[in-house]
Amino acid sequence: MADNREAVGHGRLSVVRTEVDDITVLGLDGEIDHQSVAGLTRALSPADTAAGHRVVVDLSRVTFMDSSGVNALIGAFHTTQAAQGWLRLAGARGAVLRTLQLVGLDTFVPCHPTLEDALTATDPGS
């Protein structure tokens, strides 16, 4: 398991990018809104779009997310699909989980209760 960390801090949101067995894990901490979403969008951009890009976004430490965050995740979903990869969400709870459910994001982007579950799921679509 490779652990290459890159931290990106943007006001009320910090993003730590880690590579785990060729899966990009983005550990988010804070709030995702119109002021902080640029850091998330940059972190979600794949370094190599030719290869199948696999991404897990750990939302367990996110306390707030508005439509800016939802739009960034939808964009990342489309980007990973186009690159024949996948996107999974992990650890969303409370208001963040409710936001994902209200907009229906959880119906097409697999949501897992923990990071471990997201990393070990065997079906790319789950």
C-alpha cells in the first residue's frame, strides 16, 4: 500500500490526497461551500485521464456541504466514468448525508459507511 500524501488547505476545508493501492483517497475536513470548493475541485482532477481513475472521497469529517460540493462531486463522477474509472463516497453522515440523499447523488454514486468499506468494495459500481 503506497501512502503518498498531499495536503491542500482552503479556508474552512482541508484536503489530504493519499494513494492507496492505485486508488486516490481524498480525506476532507471542514466545510464545502462556494468559497472552499476550488480546492476540492483541484484535488478531484485526475493526474492522468487516460488511465482508469479510481477515487474515494472520505466525507467523515465534513460538517457542511452546499450545492457547490454536490456539483464538484457530480463533475468528478462524470470525469471518472469517462476515464473508465469510478468514484465512491465514504463516511457521509448528518447534514452532509442528508444533502446527498436530497439531491439523489447517492442513487448513482456509491456511498459507503466507512472508508474501509469503500476501499474494499469488490464491485466498481458499489
